[in-house]
Amino acid sequence: MKGKKRMAVNEGAGTKIIPIQWDATFFFERAVRSLDRYHYDKALKYFRRAVEYEPENPVNHCNMAGILSELGNYKESNEILKWIIEELDPEMTECHFYMANNFANMEMYESAEQSLVQYLQEDAEGHYLDEAEEMMELLHYELERPAPLKNIKSRQGMVEHDQARALLEEGKFTEAVRILEEIAEQQPDFLAARNNLALAYYYMGLFDKAKACIQGVLEHEPGNLHALCNLAIFYQHEEDTESLKGLVELLAKTVPFHLEHAFKLATTMGILGEHGVARRHFMRLIKDGEAQQDPCLHHYAAVAAFNSGQLNDAERLWKGTMKLDPASGVASYYLDQLQLIRGGETASPISYHYHLPFEEQFKLWEKSSDGMPDHLKRDPLVRSSFFWALRHGDQHTKLQVIQAFGMIADNEVKDVLRAFLLEPEEDDYLKKIAVFVLRTMGVQEPLQVMLEGKESVIEPNRVPSRLPEWDDKWEAVAQAAISRMSKHYDLVQQHDMMTLWVEFLTRVYPNVPKLAKPEGWAAALEYLTAKMHRRAISYHEVSLRYGTSIATVSKHVKLIDEACGIKEKMKSINSVFFAQQPTED
């Protein structure tokens, strides 16, 4: 028999009847099925029933508001959304975005802007950030003015992070650290900021802080490539070969998709001595259209080739670097070195920095009347090499760094030198040079310094002294000498001149001679300083430079020498020096 099938119910057979459970979930699922079929009226009916069963659930109310908006009932939708925020759940900040959409559809652009601004300023997640920015552009066009937006909460720290990155690129590490530390404290999940904070610590030579920072990043995200690369560098610095080996094996197998990650990995592998792997990544980057014109990248690839023993490839890449950036002199320097090595000189590994070796740079700056070029003052690699050398170099290198800081003379350098003065392990002579350099930069406040194992305060003189006062006339002599010596003598020699002047005043105090004409005394100080450093000089030369007479200079030289015994000290030094010279058999 054909017809409708009926369910046979045999009560005696114990057939189970499953009751339908009428609850919010049941009506929610019915509403979703209706939405999938675009049956908005039915969906609205089911969402209303869900609300009746769970009136305290803001999601059900929000769904109902969404259906009303789809049906064009924007006003009713906004009434529900407003009620959710004001009465039910103020944390549902996305309701402001939905309201802005409804207002925009009603062409109530002022109200739409108000709701949109409220969403951007209160919503921390930023799920609708892209859509909100598009709507902001539309409202800007309709209202013919920008929105009064103070901040975007979901991007909190982004502006500051960009600012910190810019400071890192300028080599202003301490300023960047201040910003990045604040971001890391307020937003511990902002891993890019924490990676850059570790990098800034590393540039400053604060290795323990850098490593702790990186380990914190890896606790949040064990596969973070930037953090893994940085950790490998720290293992190498600590000579932790066991930990380094496993990490290098992992990194060597990694092939990043993003160019930024590939560059990070390439430079890291190069620094770790895996030059073949580094070269492979650099060449892959060069073949990419975006990076073909980057001289820095060509140089790094050349360094990787050189360190791998591929001298012909290195030469080709450095020639390419020179075409892209002939003014820097970096490629031409290494091409010259390459020829020397081919001529028989011993090859040493080259570092992955796009600048001349530190010693070469310093020679150029000393010869140049303009000192250090501005672009090098801002170069983060140059600055980081200075910071590292000040903490970990030998005494001669530290002395050169302090002099280089005198050429840079910005707030970052001043902060670094102030910190250096309080390092108990650093040499007192270097600290006195650092004080002198700070004074030449215009730092006139009292300086705290650790000298002879004791913390003391140096008043605003150019060098530390035990004099009970510092007369303006004494300073006038120092200024007269410094103003003329600054272009002809390095900072160490200028410091020695000041030290000599303070020593003289200390020895004759309180019977200091009358200093009617500071130029005569300044000329005498330069003359003696030149003699101490075995520089050719004559009374005639300095008398002309200072506008005084030979007799005056000679008289003051004699007075200073009698008090300080300069010539006797020089004789003693010379006798020791010549006694150490080898003699012919």
C-alpha cells in the first residue's frame, strides 16, 4: 500500500520516546540553520526565543541585533546594542562597531563616527580593526574632516614600538630601551617589542639582561625565529657549545618564507660561523626582486663567500656592492684586502657589518677635519660596536671609544659615559678622560664617579681636582687652550693639557700667579703638552697662535715646569725608552 509512512508505535514493546529539550541552545541552533538558508524572519523568531530562555546571555541579544540590522531595522538593532553595553555587558565593546555600522546605514554619520571612535578607543582585541579603519575613511570623506581619535587601544604600544625601532636604527639604544621596557611591562605578549628589547640590551653589552629577555619570549612562543636566532648568538658569546650545537642544527634546517626572517637567519648563521648556510640565504635574498639593489645585502653575501673560501665569488659581490654604493668605501677597502691576501697575506674572518673595521674608521676620523660623518654617528652597528668595546675591549680600545663618543656627543653617549664613571672595575684614568669628554660636550652638572674605589662627586670642572675652589680666570686659561687645541690635538692630549693645568694650580695654591692674560698661560700649556706627546712645536709657533710674545710663553713654561717637573719626567721616560731599544751586535 502506497502512501505516507507512519511510525508504528508498539507500546507493549517498550518503545522509547525522546523528549525535545526546549532551551536556548535548541533555538540558537534553529536560528543558525535558518540563517544558512537566508530565512532571516525565522532566524529572528528563533533568536527571540533564545533570548527568552537566557535573558542574561549578551550573545543572544547581539545575534538578534545582527538579524535586525540585516533586515534593515537599524534603529531597533541599535536600541538592543545600546542596552547590552549599558545594562548587560559593558565589556562587549564590539557593540560600538555594530552601532557605527547601523548609524552609517541610516546616514547618521556624526553618530557613526562617535560609536566608531568609542570602539577603537575601548576595544583591546581589534577583531574589526581593518573594517573600522575602512569605515573611518568613509566617514572622513562624508564629514570632510578627520575623526577626533586619540588612540587605538588594540594597537596600544604599536606607535611606541615603531618609535623605539626608529631609535634602534639610529643607534640610540638607551632611549629605545626606556620605551621597550615600558611596552614589555604593560604588554608582555607583545613579543616583537621584547625581541627588540633583547637586541637593544645586546647592543649595549648587557648580555645577561638580553638573554633573560629572549628566554621570556621563548616561554610564550617556543618557535619564535627572531628569539631563537638571538639565543644562538648569546650561547656563542657564553661559549656554551653544547646548547649552541643543537640550536644551530635546528636553524640550519630552517627555510623562512618571509624576507625579514630570511635576512635575520642569514646574518645569524654568518655570525655563528655557518658561512655556507649564510651565503645560501643571502644569495636567495639577492635573487628576490625587492632586494637586488641593496648594497648591504651584497656586502653580507660577499663576506659569507669570503669566509667560506670562495674568493672569486666574494670579489664579484664586492664589485656589485661598489657599483650600488661607491661612496661608502666599504667594498673598495675589502677588494684591496682581497688583493693583499692573494699576494700572500694571511686571511682573517670578516665580520658581518656594513662598515669599515673600527681601527680603519678611527684613522679616517683622526685625519679628517670634519671628524666623524653624521651618517656614521647614527649607524646602529657602529654605535653598538662602540658600546660593546667600551664594556669588553682593552684599555687602548676603550680610550679610542671614549674619544669617538666626544665626536658623537649626543644624549645617548652622555648617558653611557655617566654610567661608565660608576663602574668599579674600570680604570680611573679612563674615567677621568670620560669626565673630560663629558665636559667638552657641555655637561656642566656635578658628576658622580667611582675613583680609587670610592664614590665621589666631581664639580663642574673639566677634570677632577683637589682644589678647594675653581676660579673663573683659571677656566679662562683652559678655554683659551682648548679652543685652539681642539682642531690639532685629540681628546686624550687635550685632557693631558687640562691635567697639567690642574696639577700646576694644585702645587702652587694658594700662591697662584696673577693671570692677567690667559693666552700666554694657554700657549705654555699647549707647548708642554706637545712636548709630552713628542710632537714638533716651537715657541714661535704657539706665540703666533695665541697672539702673545715668545718671552711670555717661555716664562710661563718655566714656571709650570718648575712646579710640576715636566722636563725631568720626560727625561726619565726617554731614558727608560731608549734603554729598552735593541742594540746592534
